[in-house]
Amino acid sequence: FKTVVCEPLVLIHPSWSVLRSGGSALDSVEKGCARCEIEHCDGSVGYGGSPDESGETTLDAMIMNGNTMEVGAVADLRRIKNAIGVARAVMELTEHTLLVGESASVFAENMGFIAEDLTTNNSVNIFLQWLKGNCQPNYRKNVFPDPSKTCGPYKPRTILKQKGRTRQANTRSHDTIGMIALDKDGHVAAGTTTNGLTHKVPGRVGDSPIVGAGAYADSSAGAAAATGDGDVMMRFLPSYLAVELMRAGADPSAACKTAISRIKRHYSEFFGAIICANTTGHYAAACNKAPGLSQFHYMVSNSESDIPLLKTVDCF
């Protein structure tokens, strides 16, 4: 029984074609994520999007082999468009799990990946419009000058005053492509790739490349992938939790809902969702109801339909 589950709405055909031709779950995930990096799926993946405070686009990605429990990940990757490919290189060509920043880029170049400019006219325009709007929104707090009114450079307040900042959720906040694949041999793999939050503080790493947060896979239980407010969601390892719940006998729907509920206890209005699939090919998703997110859409291809299916779940 072969299955590919992806979130959000992405090009699923490349990933499914790998499984349909007898390929591995790992190859399926890499192929699908790589295509999205090229095609800018959902506008939140690959080069030319989500410039940080300095106007630079950086990439995060992770891939996990649920059969061997090997993981490769990169974060704050510069100059390299194929982030998921570099993540797989980390997994297969080093004894490490995660490489970050400039050193990750140098590693990629040494492994034969082509260095290219990740900036486009679109990302430059996003950055310039942000500067014209006094750098709003941004992700600073407890600093001066007032980050809600002006650009930096910022310094910490001499006396910290916990000034609340209202974070506006929107449909662009799920800034990750997450893929789960189950191949004919029962092997499970999962992967993520993203260009992160627009206007993030340089050096910020979200949940996407963090094992158990952005995604997790175990061929004895299943896999999960999360999307949304990564700075909050990564604190709860929702993908790992969902897989462990499926291992304990929970169906994918219950596992997804429990993982979301765990976060809701502390952050009732967080923006996020998760997809889950078990080793029998059954799948589900769950999302937290927040402004701008009342339903969550994801894509599925499996042996029963052989064509991509759009699935929708109501948030709670």
C-alpha cells in the first residue's frame, strides 16, 4: 500500500510518480520537496521568498528515513537552492544530523551543490516595502526603539518591561512543505523544506529542520509533519508525539488532534496544523482554529486513487 501525504497545497505528482514506479519512500520525499523548492510551492518554499530583516532569503530543510532512523537537516542555508538535497547529503555523507549557517553552505558547495543567488525581484520588493512601512510586522520585543513603530538597530531595554505584542495569524503563516511517504515495502519517510518566516530575525531557525518538531518518521509506527507558528510548535515536538501516539494504537486522526491539543493548553490561539499517516496507509490532519485558519487543506495520493486528492479538515 503506497501513500503520499503533503501539506499544504503542493505539487504532489513528482513524489507520487516515484512510488508508483517502485521507488523508495525516501526518494519520493526528496523528489517532491525538491520540485517545490524549484516551483516555489505555496510561495513559502525555496529561493526568492521570505526575506529576513536584512533582506536575505535563507532555507531550512530536513529528511528522515523511518526505516533506519537516520536524519539529515540544514538550517539558515545560504546560496544553495536545493535545501532538501543538502539535508540528504548531511544524512548520507556525514555522521551528523544538522548543519547550519555559512558552514552548511560551504559543506554543500564542497559536496557539489551549485552556489546561486537566492534573491529575486520579488523578495527585494517585499523587503523594500517592509522598510517603507517602518519594518512592520517584526519579531522583536522588550527592545528600544519601539519595534511596533520603527526599524532598528535595536538594543535591550535597561529595565525589561514585558510589553505584549499581538501576533496576527494569517493563511501565509504555514510556511513549510511537509511530506510523508509510505512505499510498497512498508518503509516510511518524511521531509520538510521552507524559506521560513518573512522578516524573521537573521539566524532564526523554526521547527522545520528540527527532528520531532517539523517532521518525524518511524517505519514501525508512521510519520507526521507540522506547519504553522514554528517558534511555538517546536517547543512541543508535535510530530514525534503524534508518531508515538500511533505506535500506542491511536488512529491518525486522534494522534493529530492530541498533538494539536497539547499545544493549545499553553497557546490557545496559536496558528498551526499537523498531518499524520500510519503504516497501513491511513492518514489524517488536525489544525487549531485561529483567525485566518478555520480549515486546513492537504494533498494525498495513494494506491486506491492514483491521482492527487484534495482533503480538508475543520479546525477545532
